[in-house]
Amino acid sequence: MWIAMTVLLVAICLGAGGQICLKAGITTLGPNPPVGAVLGSIVRNGLVFGGFACYGISSLLYLVALSRLDLSYAYPMIALTYVMVTALAWWLLGEIVPVGRMIGLAIICIGVFVVATSHTGGQPTPTTADTNITTLSEPG
């Protein structure tokens, strides 16, 4: 379980890092850049490209985590990305975080804590949908 949790946390961190890279990269284009410049920045701007790379790796790691954790446990943990992105935006990008936003992030942290402490361990439990998919995929 600890390996799955570590993989999930790395995926969350990469997702947050990807957001910061995207914002930092797009900011270099100046205010209100044309849509073509924004789309072109995907291949021309290292930060934007890096942000997408972080997302890609994050998605692959998330799949690994999902193979070992219940979706109803893993998915709510992704909410930590909101907290991390806001903290990084404040720290690295100098964004102002108003009190109301901080309260909302605290509520998210409480929710993630409740979800985290609800984990019972073990493999994901098969569902009726899993059984139906297996039945549908069997020949004859």
C-alpha cells in the first residue's frame, strides 16, 4: 500500500508542478496573447512543454496507483493538487491568496484527511461493472 500511496503522491506533485510550469510559460507570452501563440507555445516554450510532460508522467503514475487503490480513495486525494498549486503559485509566482481561498483550501485539506484515514488497505474490490465487463469480453 505504501508504494501505491507514494506513486499517487508523486503523481499529485507532478500535476501541481505541471500547472506551475504552464502558468510560468504562458506568462512569458505577455498579456492577452493570441490563441495561435498560446497553442504554438506548446512546442516552442520549454516551460509549457515541461508542464505537459509533467501531466503526461503524472497520468501514467496515476494509472499505476489506480491499479492498486480503490478509485473512491485515490480520486479524492487528487484534491491535494488544488492546495499544492495555490501554495506554489503564492511562493513561486507571487500570487496573492485571499483569506476566503485559504479557508476553502483548509476545508479541502480536512476532506482529504478524512478520506485518507478511511483507507482499509488491500486490493481494489471488484464491482458488478467489473464482472459485467469480464462477461462481455469472454468469447461465445
